[in-house]
Amino acid sequence: MSPKVVATETQRTRLLTALYIVQEQYGYLSDEAIQRVSERLDMHPQEVYSMASFYSLYKTRPTGKYVLQVCEGLSCYLADGADRLIDYLREKLAIEVGQTTSDDLFTLQTIPCLAACGSSPAMRVNDTLHENLTVERVDALIERLRGD
Ligand code: FES
């Protein structure tokens, strides 16, 4: 019997945890990993992929060690942050949005809103939120991460 296309609430709850664990172990959610998770949870692979690609927490492609997600939402834009930070990071890292540095250290992404609008501009680095950013603070952060 093939899995149902619409998962139960219990399956969805388990799915989020399963995806997180698999990503922690392998770095991202490959097609093979999504297939295996769907089999384990008796869910349709398309539904698993939809959940994995909906949440910005999950990665469906390989990334650098540090994923820089710069908020480009309205508050961050109005705080004169989003464009400036993205341009700065593009130049400093010599990559475009969506790309990874050649040393596999940084991946640059943009995100619609990080729910930190009151302390914009904001950026998430892996699981850590950074708020009230300036170019100087981002520069110091990048240098610290390079030293880790
Ligand atoms: S618009 Fe940037 S955190 Fe909401």
C-alpha cells in the first residue's frame, strides 16, 4: 500500500524532528535522505520534500559550514540594512546570493523576514540570530567565523 499524500498531524510533527536530525548528521537533506525519511514515516516523498523546502531551517542542497541568511524584509530594508549588508557580503566573500565560497565556509542567502523586525537589520548564521547589524559588526563576525 502506498503512503497517503496528506499526512496526519502526528506524522508531520515527527517529520520536522526527523528532518532536523538527518540534517544535523549529513549537513543537508539529499533526495535519498528525503526518500528514506518518507519510507520510515510512511509519508509520500513529495509531502516530505514540500515540508523540507518550505522551512528555511532545512537545507535541500549542500551548503558551506556557515549559512548566512540576510533578512531582506521591509523593516530591514527601511533600516538601511538589507541591501547594504548583502552588497557588503557579496563583495567580501566574492560570491553571489545562493552561492558558496570556494573553501566551503560560507553560503549567502536572503530570507523574507526573521521575525526580528524591531531590531533590524538582522541576519541568521546557521541557528543563531544576529540583530542590530552594521557593516562593521558583520565584518567582525565573518572574521571570527573564519578563525573558528
Ligand atoms: S523584516 Fe527583517 S526581521 Fe523582519
